[in-house]
Amino acid sequence: MTPMDSQGIDETDRIILQALLRDARTPVRSLASQARVSVGTVVNRIRHLEDSGIIKRYTISVDYEALGYDIVVITTLKIAKGKFPEVANELGKEKNIITIYDVTGEYDAVVISVFPSRSELDAFLKRVQSHSLIEKTHTVLVLKTTKESEITLL
């Protein structure tokens, strides 16, 4: 039994989710055709997936490099004990941060950020490193993204 099976997700739901992951604007009629069910069934399935929290929102996938943000970095943070929520809230206001993860291990957080220039990256890192609740950082530069998708989970 997969985790999705325990959530009551069947093959029809998987087909709908896969199509929406590829393109959140897929028309309901097309979803119905792909899943081989009626339009009404698709509407009900989507509503159920939304109500159960499986579909959290509909969004787009941005090519940051095409927008001039071709520097992607992963920064790990060691944060003062019990201060993750405060630090995450403050860092969440940084325009260049895409994602903040609360993690286990040597570090407390993993931050994914994008920058248009080394000077902006440098300024960001200096701000982070001078934060009173951040004890240690480690930053790596992403050379190439080889996979960025959730589709294979379904």
C-alpha cells in the first residue's frame, strides 16, 4: 500500500493529478477524456482533492533563468535553539528566497534562493551571516538542475 492509497487516491485521481501537475490550466473536459470519466466526475474529484488538502493551490512554474535570475544557491543554516520560526518568518520576507525547509541533522534549515548577480548573492549572504540568531551557514552554488518535478510520485 502506498501513502496515496491510504489517502483514498485511486487511478482516476492519479490521472487527474498528473495532468494538473503538467498544466494546472488543463480544461475539465480534457481531464475527463484522459481519465475516461464524465466531466461531472472530474469536477467532484477535483473538489474532493481540494477539500482534503491534496490540491493546495494552482500555480505556475517560473523559469527564473529566463527572468535573469540565473544564480541558484542552496544555503543551510544553523539556527539558535528554538528560534527557527522567528528566523523563517524574517527570511520569508527576502525577495530572492524561493523555499525554506525546516530539516533535521547538523543544520536546522535549508534555503533555496535565486539571484541575478553575484553582488546580490553576496549582499544576501552577508545579511544572513550577520543575523543574530543564525549561528552558522553553508552555501553551495547549483550548477545544473537535472530534475524538478513532483509527477513521478503519482
